[in-house]
Amino acid sequence: MSKGLLAVLMVLCFGGAATMYSLGNSSGHMDELLDFWFYPIPLGVICLLGLIFKKKAEEEG
């Protein structure tokens, strides 16, 4: 997977989690988002780790 795709996916995951949290807090009709706002965070962390380890692998080899 390319570094650009990993970076875009990471930003979308963290941005989506933040958006879900803020919408869940501000709107009474969307308060169910507060139950699920943290679901995209592990995927964002996996993408971040992929970026870090891909950078180290490219520097070594």
C-alpha cells in the first residue's frame, strides 16, 4: 500500500472519529454517535504504524 493512501486513510479515520464525537455532543438527534465515535481510531493507528514502519524499511533497504 502506498504511503499517500495510508496517510489519507489515517486522516479520514481520525477526522471521522472527531466529527462523530462533536456531532454526538452537539445534537440531541445524533447522540448515538457517542456510542461509536472511537471505532475508526484503531484503523487510524494501524495506518500510522504502517507509515512509520514503511519509512524505516525504505531507509534500511
